[in-house]
Amino acid sequence: MNNNGIKAKKKFGQNFLKDGSVLDKIIQSMPNNNNHIVEIGPGLGDLTQKLVKYKDTTAYEVDTDLISILKSKFAIEINDKRFELIHTDVLEAWDKNGSLYETKYDLIANLPYYIATNIILRAFEDRNCEHVIVMIQKEVAQKFTAKVNDKEYSSLAVITELVSKDSRILFDVPPESFDPPPKVMSSILYVSKKDNIVLDKDFLKFLKSCFSQPRKKLSKNISAVVDKELLSNIYNELNLKETLRPHEVSASLYSQMYTKVINGKYGK
């Protein structure tokens, strides 16, 4: 239990960031622009406190117990319209509104681990979201930033490469920076998105099939969803080796393969 008498709730994946030097480093990594800031899961408001000094901020919080603490802590900023606190599940907000803010925004947050991947993918789809600077589990951050032939390379890395101008891990954050400390190392993931890139839902399904069994040959994975003859033609046209594994294929090559699959007119 922390100073506010609030106990972190497992069901919301709460680990409150308490390390001031880490908070300062997150603020220093913010892009220099006029974008609004959106925060997801502000917790006890330690990062929020620093964000609202720089820019107008909108925060989404699902936990009712924290809402009252945040309302009282940021009463002045809420009154001055510099801070808006929205009490809802952020995924429901996306489903309902399509975006978390009506104009360009940067997502800056210490994300709950259990929905972090889902949130980042939704931010990639959100046309108004320009930058993503989020604290997540290091292992997950590595999956988003992996390069071809890395052992962590997966569909997440392919998606990130296709939607971003720049993506990297800024720095790691040890468990003792949190209350309670998580069992894993965390990292700050930075992604600067390309303008107006939205990935086709069917392409995402195709990618999922490609990586369905990462250690098997790519052709074996794809043949579950694409006609074998079409697949053979695509391999010939792109001069691909039959022995290729999913982690050996670049994002642009996956993109080319998918274009040929949909132009081939006959999948399974």
C-alpha cells in the first residue's frame, strides 16, 4: 500500500511508477510539437503531474478508486481545462469513438502489462496518434522493435516497421522503480508513426498465419490460408527460398507477398 492508502490492483495490472528520475527521462523524450497528450492508466498521477506542466493532457482511467484521488489532486488543472480525466475502459473508448482525441496527439503512458500489446496496436490504427512513448515489459518492447533474423522478430515487429518512421527502446526501467515492484524488467518504447498509414485487417490476419508456428517453414504456415499453386507462383516471382522461416523475411517482403496473395484471387 502506498502513501495514498491505495493498494495496487492485480486485475488492472497496476504497478505505480515512483522513481522521479525515470519520470524526468520520459518527459525529456517527448517530441517537440504542438500535439495534445493522451495518457492511459494515470494511476496516482505521478507522470500526469509532469505532463500537465508542459501540455494539455487527457487521461483515461478505469479504476473508480483512483478517479477520486486524481480529481482532487488535479482539481485546478481540471478547472482550467488543462486536464481532462475520462473514467472508462480505454479499449471501449476506441471502439466507440475511433480515436482517443479529436486532433493529433502523442500517447505517453505507463501501460498495464496485460493489455499493453493491444493498446499499442490500437494506437497504431488511430490516425490521430502520432507518437507512442510507453512503458511496457522489456520482453514485449523487444518484440515491437526486433529486426529480421532476431530471435524476437515476430508479426509485431513487421507491423511496427510498416507503420513507423522510427521505433526503438529508449531505456530500461528496473523493478524497484515501481510500487509494487513487478517481477520483470520494463522498457520505454518509442514509436514515431508515418502519416496516414493504416494496415488492412486482412493483412494482419495474413501476418498472424505467417507466424503461427515460428519454427516451421514459412510456406507451411501460409499454405494453411493460401492455395498451394498460388503460393508456389509467389515464391517463384519473388525468388524466395523454399526453406525460409518466418523470422527471415523483411516487412517489405511480407507486404509484397500479401499484395500478390490478394491479386492472386484464390486463397483457401
